[in-house]
Amino acid sequence: MTIIDGKQTAADIKSEIAREVEERVAAGKRRPHLAAILVGHDGGSETYVANKVKACEECGFKSTLIRFESTDEAPLDPKELMDTIAKLNEDEDVDGFIVQLPLPKHIDEQAVIEAVRPEKDVDGFHPVNVGKQSIGLPCFHSATPAGIVELLKRYEIPTRGKKVVIVGRSNIVGKPLAAMLMQKGYPGDATVTVCHSATENLAEVCREADILVAALGRPGFITADMVKDGATVIDVGTTRVPDATRKSGFRLRGDVDYENAAPKCSFITPVPGGVGPMTICSLMQNTLQAAKSKD
Amino acid sequence: MTIIDGKQTAADIKSEIAREVEERVAAGKRRPHLAAILVGHDGGSETYVANKVKACEECGFKSTLIRFESTDEAPLDPKELMDTIAKLNEDEDVDGFIVQLPLPKHIDEQAVIEAVRPEKDVDGFHPVNVGKQSIGLPCFHSATPAGIVELLKRYEIPTRGKKVVIVGRSNIVGKPLAAMLMQKGYPGDATVTVCHSATENLAEVCREADILVAALGRPGFITADMVKDGATVIDVGTTRVPDATRKSGFRLRGDVDYENAAPKCSFITPVPGGVGPMTICSLMQNTLQAAKSKD
């Protein structure tokens, strides 16, 4: 059984990116520039954005963080957010930018996603990028699925003709990952099944998977009996569960009962340190790609 | 065993559309207007476009057919095609338009698809519509998958939690149909598997399907032993095979060995007269939707 080390893989990729950036800078080119918009003070979002800024430093990128306050008493005017997006769309110094989700409930998230110019949508959330990904055209791939595919590639896990079962049909993980793994070529050509809350005989479907991806956000939901011997298990879950022994008061738990499932697997991602670090890595890859597209 | 009558269902839908159009006209609104561009003289394309024009008449739509000649000796200048698309994009009298595929090899098909304004893309081929369909947002659904979903609905075939196996991962049938059937609600909530040329143990995967969709374009490829007892079988194949007994010299054959598979099915679509007529129907529904979006 091999534990897939997402942390180390992410570190490797960031080094590769940093090397490429320094070569570009030495050749007189600009540093890639990622901007992030953060609204309010959601705990998870604060951490994610801080990690993205840190990753930019590691990659030699320029980064800009734009913060908006928003409370129930003084909610952010959506127009203010939209104006900032319009400015970033036009700003030639910004290669790509993201609006950290979730947004406060009074803001129309889909309208925000569609306001980002597709050429700067390094999160890969704009319908144009989602559509191009499905069709198999060059585009910004959604960050988490791209990170998973990168792990499969770096660990040389075969996908051609293999049964991939994805549990969870979200727009940011399940659906785009299915689209990527059914494309022609490697890592693709897989026989992909997408499961969800309405699936009948879920355990049975999961047991057929050569590669099982858990992306439903329910800690420990995938138990050992749902895993085929020798399967590769990719755990996308990162739910905060209370843990009094930690300074933060919580720890991250995956969707897989790791302790019992791991011995059956040929490969498995831990939580934390599996898929999580790869997501930010994909964002860095997309930003570098955005910068290079201007060459 | 019930034979799904696509021809009758399509006729019913066209009557419903025609009734709605007459009500709109009586209320002082314009007739929906569909334009079609046809390049060259591909036999299949000629038939499809003629059928689309006829369907427009049946629905009370205005229709415009724009023809371009293109031969190996005198190939059409792609700029001329693009200029026409630009004009149709701007023409307020045209609600929706299509460019009949395939195009001659010297024309970049994807560039043509992306030149059509998404609001007029009644074929549902533009990446914006593909992406919105995947996300589950309102959009123009790709015509053939929308026709299949309409048949499932009209024949009240349950999809929730059911195993759907789609053989074929094309951008106009397999992938968009998968996206539609995995969405929340009816007809969706299915456990969808997409198979293709690289799938291992294809027969075995097919035999698990409650709903089996054959969309690979290989006549008779799906044999009776690949069909579970009581399954619903949807045959999207329409390959022209030589037939000396016909005036045309050919007949249409589906991807399913109908004669032997049908007795095992609870529902099955014949070829012709199954999915085929529904595809044009979806195009009419999309055009009506385009017209209504301007109300």
C-alpha cells in the first residue's frame, strides 16, 4: 500500500513552477500575478486565501489580496464587488484572479462567477471553462480535479479502461473530474461512474471501482467494505470536526474511514496532506498558464 | 415490451409548439425564426436541413436557409461563413440559428461553433451552453440528449437512483446526456456511467444498466446478451447501410441488434422512428425558448 503524498508532490510542483518563473524573469518577462478577493471573515476562507498568498510567494508570483467587509448589519453592496471584478478583468498587470467562495448569502454567487473574464478565471468555474473542459478543449481546469489528475499522473496510476467511481456530483469536484477522466488519452480513457445521494446500492457500486473518489463531504462515510482490494482511493473530503486536543479546536477529517480502508488499497490519499495541497497547486499552474498565454 | 414511438411523440410536441406559437401570434408577437446555414452538399446534411425546414413549417416558425457552395476546386472562404454568422448574431429578426455539421475539412468547426452567440445557439454546442448544462443552469440543451430526456419523461420511465450506462462519449450525445441525467430532480438523479472504446468488460457493464443508451455509431454493436432483462434501451445510432431494395439505395441501422434485444426490454426505441425525430423537436423547443426569452 502506497500513501500518496500530496504535500510533497505539491512542494515538488511549486519548485518546478518557481524555477520556470525565475527563468522567465531572467528572460525579461513579468512575474505571474494572481489576485484574490475575500469577502467577510469565514474561517475556512481565511485559511484558504492565506495559503494561496503563501503559495504565490513560494512560486515567485506577485499576489494581491483585496478584502471586503460584510456583516449582517452592514452587508457589502454587490455592485462594489462587481466593479472590482470589472477592474481586475481590465487590469493588464493581473494574469488571473479568484473570488473566494462561499460568498455571503445576499450576493448572487453564479453572477459573480460569470462576471470573471474566462481568460482570467484561474479557478475554472466560468461556464466557458466548464464547457471547454467537457468538450476536451484547452481551458483552465477546475483546481481540485486538476490536482487529483496530477496525482494520478505523478504516481503513474493507470486509468485507461479502468472503472472510476466518483461519489459526489458537485460542480467543483465530481462533475469536472468525471469530464476529465473520460477524455481521450492519459490520464483519462476511464469508464467513469458518478454516484450521489440518490444512488441505489452505493456500496456495491463503490466495490467495483479500480479508482474510488470520495467527494461528498461526510466524514468517514466510505467504509472499508466499500473498497475493492487493491483499489486506489482518493479522498477529497476536508470536514472540520471538533478536536479539543488541538489548539485550533478542530481537525480535518476525510470522507474515507482511512484507518480501516487503507490496508486494502494499492494507493490512498491521506487527509490532510493528500488532495488538499494539490488544489492550490493547480491554481498556481493555471496562473502560470494565464501569464504564458500572453507571451 | 413497449416500443417508444419517437415519431408520434415528436408529432405531439410539434402540435403543442404550433398551438403555443399561434397563441403568441394572436397576442401580437412575432413568429419564432430559425435560420440554418448549409455548406456544400453532404447527403445526410441535406436531409437533416430539409427536415428542419419542414419542422419549422409544422411549428408555425419562420425559417431561413442560407446555402454556400464548397468544392475541393472552389472551397468556401471561411471568412464568408464567419461574416454570415456575425450578421445572424446581430439580426434581431432571427431568434436562433444553426450551422449544419460536418463542415468541409478546411473550415475550423470549433471556431465556427464558438462564433455563434450563445443566446442564439439553439444547437447547444457553444462552450457556454455546454458549461451551463453541466452546472445545471438554464441554457440551450444539446438537441439529441434533450430529445432522449423528453422521451424518458413522456413514457414516465423512472431515472432516480437507476443505473444509466451510456456507450459513446461524443460531445453532442454521450457527454451532455450524462450531464443531464446526473442532475438533481427528474428526469435525472441517475447513477450514470459513460463507456467508450477503451472500456474493459463492456458487455458486463452494459448488462448492469437499467437504462442503456447506445450512441457509438456502429450498427448492431449492442447485442441481446449485453441487455439486462427489463432494461430500457435507447438507440441513438443512425448509420446508413446499403440496401438495394430501397429507392435511396440505403436504410438506417441503429447501434442495437433490435430484433434480438427488443424481447428482453421493458422499453426500446426503434431506428428509424425513435430518437431521430426527437432531435429536431428539441431544436424547435430551443428556438421557441429563444423567442420567448425576448418577451
